[in-house]
Amino acid sequence: DARVTQTPRHKVTEMGQEVTMRCQPILGHNTVFWYRQTMMQGLELLAYFRNRAPLDDSGMPKDRFSAEMPDATLATLKIQPSEPRDSAVYFCASGLMANQPQHFGDGTRLSIL
Amino acid sequence: AQSVTQLGSHVSVSEGALVLLRCNYSSSVPPYLFWYVQYPNQGLQLLLKYTSAATLVKGINGFEAEFKKSETSFHLTKPSAHMSDAAEYFCAVSGGSGTYKYIFGTGTRLKVLA
């Protein structure tokens, strides 16, 4: 089965450090989503791309977060500088069309000390 | 604007009993609706989807959901709960024309009692 692959699965780092999370979408999927999940806020959409172009990043704190798609097989989410409140599970998902399901990776569990 | 409401953040059922997880949506356009399941330390997995074909949708693991336009509901059911069904369940509505975003509900954690 085709899967969305996220790396790393776990990341622990100190406040102020740069964090980069990577996502390999399912081959052929042209829409990529970044979500953040916390106990308090639930599942939040941070940003999404269509054909590698950012369509909506309104859910993302602009001062410290950035998302890119260097090519069709790689999406990245960066936090610089990181803060303890960024601790969460970050999910990447990919899809094709609005009426088709999004496919989720297993997430990156991020802890900022 | 689209929205999704899941009634009950926690639901407990006995093994073998009926599972009913509620989802109500709001949409100004014909919606696409989805149910996902999340097991601990995993991503969300698709259970089933409604995309304007049959109103009764069958999914994986014995789950099904019925789209009721008049009630703006898309409740998830399973006739007989199994211990392995314990997980968190999310209902989602597609954002409509011109957007690929989902609006997710806040989730319902299902507990299955032996």
C-alpha cells in the first residue's frame, strides 16, 4: 500500500533550536497538508499546497513557521526558533481532489524543552 | 462556511453492543463527508467517505454511516463493538468548491468495555 512517510517520527530538542520535519507524499498526489494535533486544540490545519504551490497557510504562525515543497516528492515544515508551546504531533497528509480522501502519515512527535 | 459537530467527546460501549458516534455538519454546498479513525501513536486512517452516491456508506472494519440531508447528519455505526475498535474517531467535511481543505470535528474517543 502506498503511504505518506514522515521523518523523523520523534524529535526532542531545546527551545530556540531549528526543527525541520519532512514528508514524502504518496506518489502522484498533488495536494499536501500539514496539521498539528494537541490535546488542547485538537487537529489544526497549518498549511496546504496544491501542485507544490502554497494555497493556504493561514493556520501557521508566520513569524517562526515556514512550509515548502522543494519538489513533488518532498514537503518540509520548519520551526525557527522553536518554543515549548510548539510541542505537538505534526501530521502530513496528501490527496488528489476535494472529494477524495486525504491520506495521513504517522506523524512527527515534537517535544521542545 | 462549513462546520462539523461531534456530539460526545467520550463514548463507552460494552463489547458486542451497538456503536453510534454522532456527526452533524453545516455546509452551504453539497458536502463530501468522511470518517477517520486514529489509533494511539498513529495517523488518521480513512474509515469511509460519502461523495453524493449512495446515502448509506459502508466502510472498513464493519462500520457504516448514513447521510441524512434533512438532519444534516452523518452518524457512524457498527452493530457489534470489538475491543479493537477502541480509538478516536473524527468526522470531516470537505471545504466545498474551490478548496481542498477538510473541516474536522473535535473527535470522539471510543472506549470498549469487556
